[in-house]
Amino acid sequence: MYRKSLFLLLLLMPWLSYAQRPDSVSVPAMRKVELDNVTVAPAAGSRGWLLLDKDIQLELDGAIHNLYNFKFDKAERQFRSLRRRYPEHPLPYLLMGLSQWWKIMPTNLQEKKYDKAFFAYMDTTVTKAEVLYRQDSHNYEACFFLSAAYGFDAHLNAERKNWSKATFSSRHALDYLQKSKEANGLSPEFLFGQALFNYYQVWIADNYPLLRPVMLFFPKGNKQLGLQQLKAVADNGFYTSAEAKFFLMRILFHEENNLAGALPTARYLANTYPDNAYFQRFYALACFHQNDQVECERISREILAKINQGLPGYEAISGRYATYFLGTILQQRQETTQAQDYFRRCIVFSESTGETSSGFCLSATLNLARLADDAHDTPAAVRYYSEVEAKAGHDTPQYREAKDYLKTHKKQS
């Protein structure tokens, strides 16, 4: 399954994994939950909720920007200051955990050195929020923090294949999401989880038929409503605004295949947070697919420069993106020597992450083979085509092109 940083998918990821296992014969039982598809006015007072405190939001505005702009030290200093004043509230702990999360994100969640701190902050968030919830079962702010912390915990545990922990956290995340729905009309922060649920409940059922029996335990979603709600959170949220824009960008690009629709959000995130490696490479990807070569080249060169500077989050995966885009652009300009250099660097970046069968690496190798053939360098072309043949799937055009070339040229080398 293609790894996605998507809230509902993380909630259902344990069941999705079970469903894809060939020896799986049953799905873990889960009680049916109710989750309305419309926002409702809150039924309880919100006095004292830090989540809605405008003074706290004003104070944290710079910290939230620093978090998403990968200025983690600056952001965490402000979060620790908040924790000193509100040591029993879950907000500073969730924000500290979110900081760890975004340190992991640029590696496609493969980096593990931040796991211990991340899980500790999420556990503390749960502990602090549970105290508030036990004091008042209508404290929907506490439900928000419980749902968020359990959700993030479930996602990373699923990525780490800790299925029992992921399942436990998944159930609790959805349970508290359902309980907090009564505050949806009070703040867009509360609408965030429901927006993703509405969209992905339908998307998962459509794309994973084996999970449809599991969907009977969940309320019916509404993709269009989910997108509308997500846009509302992106436009009006404070703590969840950047996350909502992130999900909206990915949904439009990957699930909806609406590249033009994803581009403005990708551009906004890249321009607003210019040192966020994930946002930068996604924007480069969007520009590449929209054939905006000028902007794609600019952002790709910036990515490589920031990798050389050693900025947080700029590592081999971002380098793989940038070098492939630059190699392709220069190849189209017939600047062959530079194109070859970038394609070779793309392969090196791919090797450093162990992703030599990835699309970028295979395509870079294929382009090197074509450039070698154009230059009448048959030995080099045969070498590159042999790599493609060895790594590409046998039902792919890349494999067939490599096999056809090697049939007629291998002996010549």
C-alpha cells in the first residue's frame, strides 16, 4: 500500500494491513460508532479552553510558523514556555509531539531517532487530557486532544508495524473524535478530524474492497462534504490550518488527480514555509507535473542548496526529487552533460536511502541509458539498460524497453 500521512487512513491502517495479508481470515471486531456528517452547535461552555484562547493563539502565532518552517528549536522554546505556565494542560505536549512528527515527516516517516520523544509527548498529552475529561465528560477540548494524540500515535505505530498498539490507539482516536463532534460549530479545530473522516471513509471503501465489511462498523462518509470541511479548516483554523492545507494538497494531487487544484495550496505552503523540506519538494513535484519548468528548476536548485547547508529536514529523499527534476529539465534542453550529472546524483541519493527500485531512480537510470545510446556509447547504454531490466517490474514499459534494447545491442558491448 502507498504510504499516506492521512488521518483516517491511519485510523484504519491496522485493519487495512490485516485485510491485505493473504492468510487473513477475519477482521478484528469493532463496535459501531456514530459520527454525524454535519456540524452541530456546541452543547457545553468553553470557558478556560486554551484551544480557543485568542491571547494564547496570538502568543503562539510565531511558534506555529517556526514549527512548520522547520525552525524547531525556536518553536520548542515557545512551547516549553507555555508548558511552564500550563503544566497540567495537554496543549504544550501535543505541540511538542507535533514538532517531533515534522522532524520525521521529510524521511517519509522512516527516521526512528525521534520516535521515543514523539511517543512520550503523545502519551503525556493523553494523560493530561484524560484528567480533564474525567473532571467533565462534556469537555470537548479534552476530546480533541485525546483524538489527536491517539491518532498520531496510531499512525506511527502502524508505520512501525506495531499493530496491537496501532489498533488500540485507532479505536480510542475514533471514539473521542465522535465525542468531540458537538464542538464542531464552535471552532474549525474540532472540524478537522471529521472532515478527513468524511472524505476517507468513502475513499477507502472505493479503493480497498476487502475493507468494505469493516466500513459497516463506521458511519457513512461524504467526500464532497469532507473536502468542503477541510477547506474551511484550512482557511479558518489556527492550530490545524497548516495540517488541513497539507492534507488538502495531497488529496487533490493524489486521490482526486486534480493537479491544477493542488498547485495553489502547494505554492502557498512552499512560499509561507520556505525551509520546510516536505512542502518544498511537493511544490517542485506539482510544478514538474504542470510543466512549469522555470519554477520547478528554481525550487529544485534551492532544495539542493539547502541540503548542502545541512538545514533540518533536507536530506536524500528531497535530493532525489530535485536532481531528477533538474536532470529531466536539462535533458529536454539538450544540455546532456549536466543532465547526466543530475541523473547520476539522483541514483546516489536513491542508493543512500535504499530505494533503488523507486520511480525516480529507475527513470534516472533509463534516461542515462537513452542519453548513452544517443551518444553512441553502447557499453554505457547496455550497462544502464541492464540495471533497468534487473529492477523494473516485468509488466512495465521500462522493462520492455530495456529488454528490447539488450536483445539487439548486448553482444555489441
